[in-house]
Amino acid sequence: MSCGATSLNRMMFNRRVAAAANVGSFSGILPSVSDWARVTGHNPIFVDDHDPLRHRFQGAFPHFVRATTLEVVRWIPRDDGADLVETSLLIQGLICAREFFSGDTPQESDLRERINRVCDVVDWSGFVRPGARPSLYWHWSTRRHLNTPITGWNEALIAYVLAAGSESSPIDPEVYHVGWANEGRHRNGQSYYGHTLPAGMPYSGPLFLSQYSFCTLDPRNLRDDYVDHWQQVVAHTRINFEHCKRNPKGHGGYDLHGWGLTASDGPRGYLVSCPDNDHGVLSPTAARSSFPFLPLEAEAALRSFLSYEDGRLWSKYGFADAFAPGENWISAWHLAINQGPIVAMIENYRSGLLWRLFMGAPDVQRGLHRLGFRKARV
């Protein structure tokens, strides 16, 4: 079952379309501007761009929407407004598209204007709660409820970079240093399976934490006041790989049939897999989206996935979302939020395309500068 079979649409799906379409156009698989005209012509995000605040809250999109109308579909009872992280992941893909289609043709100029109209109305500073400890907050509700502070280390680093780079409503850098970095308390420094983890939770958590923001944000030679981000994402990936290789819980099929723990479908529904929450479920996106960080291990996993049970993991939609070799279970789902990073990260490993586009954007450079990012020492 593909994600396109449902009328519900997560904003992440649109972000995956943006990134994948860039890669397809660059590789000659898709017909460049005409492909993007098809995307913008039928996507309600762009159809409504002359009324850019319609179905948006503080300029940001909800977590779930109905695909045909963009109306809010509640994920949880109080989730009736904006999701800043999902919005950020959408915008990073749109920025890549804007930078890629940089020509003087009317179609490309129109696309850039449409993207800017979508991006420029986000009120980033409106996601900082007045009077509270400085931080961006994940959600904004019609009840004026800002619930979860965005504190690192997790997948949401991109939100702070975009918020700091905004021309119309930038956040103060203090929001990053206190909110995301928790004044340095997000550091870890412990060793797991022989690899020192600079920041984040014990054993590093699911792999999507080090993949979503870095589909476009280039971690190579990038550091802030606290963390070398290349060291962080590589250590995170190595810990995940080593855990699957050593297989301390004795799950059937680990190492032989691949590796990779992240959020995915599971035999009994959605689960978030990681070394300290390991239920024997491997997700192909975890290893395949790690190509820039562990290319040899990612390629070996890819070959294992292709050969698993004579190709049962593969279909016209790509790899199944997850499988549990010890239970002889394969997911019937193909999720865009997990398929998209595969395309983005393999292309980043191959050519650096999305990293180059995103890092060259003026608003991204402005955000990184304001937050004190700089090149790491080699």
C-alpha cells in the first residue's frame, strides 16, 4: 500500500516530493520545469499561494492535512493547529527547488515566486512562548496552546536554522542556545559500542534523528559552539550499525539480512526502533539513508534487502517500510516519509546536490551565521 492511497497527507510527504523531484530533474529522470509545473498545478499548497495564510497557523502548516483541501486532520486531540517541525521539513525541500530552478524562464521565475510566497509568511518568532524559557515550540494550537519545546538532539535542528535566517520574523540566537542546545546540556560524550556520541540520548536514538534535517543541511565540516555535526551523525550511524551487528537481544536475521533501526511500521503497528528499544524490526530507510555516513555498510545492507526472500521486500513503490526477519513479517506499507530520505541521501553521497543547493541559499547562510555555525577543524 502506498501513501498515495489515502486522502490524508502528512506535510512530510510534500517535502519528500520536493526533494525527490529535484534529484529526478538533476539526474534527467524527470522533465525538469514541466515536472514541477505538474507538482505546483495540482498541489493545494501552491494553488492557495495567493491566499498563503489559508489553512495555516502563524504561517505554518499542520502535522496532518486532508490532501485535497489542506484542512486540519488532528493527529492527537489537541493537535488542531500548526506543526513547526513538519513545516520546516517542507520548506527545506522547497528552498532546494527554488535554488535548483534558477533560470530566467517565465516558468522558473513563477515557481520561485510561488515558493517564496509559501515560505515567507511563517511567523517563526511566534513559536517562542512569551515569558517562558527561550525555545521554539513544536506546535501552535487554535487554543493558543504551545506545548512541546524543541530541544536537541533530534530531527528538528533545521527549524532553528530557518527561524534564525528569516528576514521577516527571525528568532534571537538565545532561543537556539537555550532552547535547542539547552546551554550545552544536550551534549552526551559517552561511548557506545566503542564510538563516542557527541550529543543526544543514550545509544543515540532512532536514525531519523540524524537524517531528516541533514537531507539538505550539509554536516561536513559544520559545527556550532557545542557539536561537530559530522562527528555526531557518523557516530550515531555507527552505533546503530554496531548494535545490529552485535545483536545483543538475539533477534533473528540481524546482520545477515541488513541493519537499521528507526521509526517505521511494525508487526503490531507503528514503533520507534533504536538500540535501547529494539523489537527485531529493520527498516530499509535507516541503512539506505545512511549512504553519506557509512557508504560500505549502507551498500551491503542494500544488497541484502534486494536478495531477502528472493526480492519480497521490493515492489513498484520501492522497498517495504520494514520487516522482522525473526517473525517472517514484511510490512504492506510504503511510506513517503521513509522513501524520500533514501533518494535525498543517496544523491548527496553521489553528487552533494541537495546539500549544495540548500547551503548556498541566502536565508540558510544567514541563519547559520546568526547561530554561530562555522567550519569544523579538520
